[in-house]
Amino acid sequence: MKRREAHLTYRPPSKKASFAWLLVCTVGAALFAVMIAAQGALAHANHDPNDGWFQRCALAKKGTFDPIVFPNNPGPVGHEHLFFGATAISHDSTVSSLRAGGTTCRFKDGATGGNNSSYWVPDLLLRDGKTWASGKQLNAYYKKGASSVNAHLIEPFPEGLKMIVRDRNSSQTQVKWYCANLNGEGNNGKFAERPYDCNSTGTYPYVTARINFPQCGNGATDSVDHIRHMVFAGASGCPSTHPHVFPRLFITAKYNTSRGAGALLAGGADPATGFHADYFEAWHPGQLEFYVDGCIRAGINCRSRSTPG
């Protein structure tokens, strides 16, 4: 019996078949894009905005100088500032000089983590018009931040980053006044536009202000107004003009007083509109990246531990 050879022959597809195949490919590509977008959204959702860490920084110095706004000017210039963190802070500070000194910033276990950065806010003039509140403690929080940013794209601040954030810059600064204690984990839950009197013998005796810094940068470490090189993230993350995604830094400044009612900021500014804060980055090399990787990118709220995990 002879075996019959089978020859494959090519037949051009009909117009209907071509259209059907094109439709399948188009729908498939669309579904694939949706799956990728969903995976991206899930990746964002899997990281809590509070993933990160915080440190408590005691008052390091008081003075009428400002190494960002009035660099190399010994003063008195500007208004009375309360400096937290780097103990070597001065009118002519550099990253090297800050790192060479000490720091008042500590994790709960007492470790500095290599953070010689400086943070400062205006002092608070009490209602008697002659008594300065001075500073008790500043808590510095480094978080994943906006839900629109991808935690895996967050990078450490560039070395020597300087930035100022003011209440009037944006509603995203979220400045609020309240009463707090010193453990970084408690407040009285009453948030107001201006400072008010706290219970001096209660659980939350310290007049406190909170302010957010922006987390998107253009790569520069400073700018003419010390803020335009940084912007807040939007609904779609960081804008193309400021593509670098950094941790969201926010601070809580605790004044050494319970008498907040009627107080004014140094320089006579209204606390409801004039509160501001300055930041001068001076982490030791590799340390900030260590915490960004171990806490924020890893999706862990390290709270106040010096060892991520």
C-alpha cells in the first residue's frame, strides 16, 4: 500500500479572518496593559505611606543666623532659630563640617544611624511678649509618602540637599498645631491652625507644630528660593520636571512650653500662616540609602529602630 505524501499548502487568510486575528491581538494587548497597570498599582498599594523610620532630635543650638538663607553671615540676621540635630551647625556650615561634629538625633535604642543633618524652625515668643519658648525636641520622619509614588523608585536625598518649606507654599505642607509628649507616639488629637495652651501636668504638655517637606526633586541640591528645586508629588507621582523621588520628610517641633495661646513666631509672624522649617542634609555616606532600602523599599515601618527588619 502506497503512503500518500501530505503537502502543506499556504492559503492567504480571508479578510474576515485577518480582521478577527487583528481584533484578538488588539484585545490581548489591551488586557496585557491592564494587567501591567494593575500589577503596578498593587505594588504601590503593598507599600504603606508610613513605611519608613523616625528619630528624636534634641535641641542642639539657638541663634539668629541661617546657613541656607544667609550663608556665611554670622549675624545676628533674620530671626531666632531653634536648631536640632547637628551640633556643629553654624552660619558657614558645610556637609563636611556637619559630619565632623556630633548629633542630637537618635533612634529609640540610642544609635545615631549616621544622621548629622540639621533641622531648624523659628522660636516661639509667648504671649507676654518677652519670653521665648525655646525647643524641647524635634522628631524627623522619613516615610514612603504619597500613595502615587512607587516605593521602589525612592532614592536617598542628594548629598548636601538644602530645602525650606513654608506654610504658605502649599496646602500639602499640612501645618497643624497640637499638644504632644516626647515619645513620638502620642498627641492629644486636637489639631488647630494656631498654638493653644496645653495641660502642663497632663500626658501631652508640649506645644507642637508639624510640617511636611516635598519629596520630588529636579536633581539640584538648592535653588534661588531654596524650594523650587523640590515639589510635592501629585496624583500621578512626581512630575517630569522633578523626576527624582525622595523620602517624604516631615517633622514635628516640640516647644519647651505648654503656653501656646497668643504666641507669635520669631519675627512676629502669625503661627497660622508663617510657620516654616529648614533642612540641611548631612547623613554619613551610605547610611541614608541603608535606611531607604531597609525600610521604605522593603515595605517596613521601622518605627524608631536603628536596624531595619
